[in-house]
Amino acid sequence: MLKTAKNKQSSHVHLSINPYLKKDAEVLLKQMGLSMAEAVRLFLRQVVVEEGIPFFIKYSANVPNYETRQAILDARNGKTKKTSIEGLRKMWNEA
């Protein structure tokens, strides 16, 4: 049995949320008969039960972008150029 099932004490959580996101969520949760606190408790309970985020988080192939991914691969494969600070400044100014 989980330790959380036995504990009847409460703890507070303070969140900073975009006010528009908060309002939109409150409207939808109210339609479902839930308060924000109840929804957060449900989410946290599911995190414990699932032992992770209880839903799929989609990875965007565009972050990092192609150029950054290519630079990372090049660095991992030793295909990088050695340069000085002055060389970096010159490349920066030419870009």
C-alpha cells in the first residue's frame, strides 16, 4: 500500500499559472464538477499510481531546430572547428 493512502494530513502547493490558462481550466473543471484543488489532487494521485506523468507528452521534432540538431551531431562526432574568441566574434558579425 502506498504511504500516501495512509496519511490524512494536508500540505499546501503554491503554483504560478498564466491567468488565462487558470480561468480556462476553472471553467472546464466547473463543468465537470471539479475544483482546481480536486483536479490537482487527481493529477498527483495518478502520477503516483502510474509512477510518472499519466498522459503522453508529445515531442516536437522542431525543438531544437534542424540546424541546432546538426550542430549537436557534429560536435558529438568530432566535426567541430577550433577557434578563438576573436574568431567567434568574426563569425558572429558575418552572420
